[in-house]
Amino acid sequence: MYLKRPEQVKKAPHIQDVPPGQFVTEKFPIMTYGSTPNIDLANWTLKVFGSVENPIEFTWAQFLDLPWKMVEAPFHCVTQWSKLENTWEGVVFSDLISLVKPPKSARFVIVHCYGDYTTNIPIEALDDKLAILAHKHDGTVITPEHGWPIRLVVPERYGWKSAKWINAIEFVEEDKPGFWEIRGYHNNGDFWKEERFWPELS
């Protein structure tokens, strides 16, 4: 079940560059709001819906049947640590977009997770062949604390956009701030611009 062989490796540009205000670490701290959910793969589903031509709901077996790839990309946390060398394995978000076919008017994605966590992401940050629904990190299945069975990894945004324990992906035409965004985190989260918090709070 976990022996899925990915097709290729995609490397993020500027993989060794450190964004402003960050320090490099070899560790991968666990950053979580709330408790780790107890997920049963027999009942797990991933619903993809909203403004799309082909809405779909995957079981775990169906998710495993999708093409898997590898992405090498750093991870930058808003709390100022960066882990530069990471290899993620799973389903590249660009392939999911091609499968469900959102119209051009669907410019945002709302990611829904166990525990009622959500985050909002512009679709262009996901359609770059780097953003990935990851099941493995550095060759090992990710732990429950890090988002098992899959977490979203968005290499071009701060880490809170890389949501854990995903159970639904919603394509929308109008943006809607998520859990941390309504609590003061920046709506876009571009680490090159140090978009950590809403400008009104800076």
C-alpha cells in the first residue's frame, strides 16, 4: 500500500536561498493547532468540489491510483525557521487541477481539514508543478503529527498554507480567509515579501 513509486523529481528554483527574516535548521518542528486526529484509511475520503467541471471524491485506494511524483523544495515557517532540503512524494496539485478542470474564474482554493481547519490559497501558487499532496517526506511516510495520511505542501508560501490532514479541496471564484488568516496571519503568505501578518497588524 505504501510502495507507490513516484514518476519524477521536480526541483524548486532557488532551493538553497533563504528568505528574509528566516534561519536554517535541519529539524522539522511540529507546528499544530489542536490535537492530532485519529484517521481510519478505510473511511478516509478526499472531496474535490466547488467551481470545477469534474467534482470527485477519492477513497484512499483511488488516491493511490493517481500518478505520484517527487518534489524537492524547502519549507519556510512563519515562525522564522526554514528547512531547505526536503523531498516530498505524492500527487502534484497541478495534476489534480487538470483532472477536475476548474474554469478560469476559479482563482482561489479553500483547503478543508480534520478539526475544522481551513486555509485559502491563490490557484497560481498551487498550479506550479511544485505544490503537492504529500504522503511521504524524505522517503518516509509522514507521521500523524505531520499530517498523515496526506498534507498539502505549498513551497511558494509560508508553512501554515501547507495544511495537514486534508479531507476536502474547494475551488472558488471569491477568496475566503481561512483559520489563521482571520486571526491575523497574512492572506497571501509570500515569504519573499515577508507577508507574515495583515498590514494593519505590522
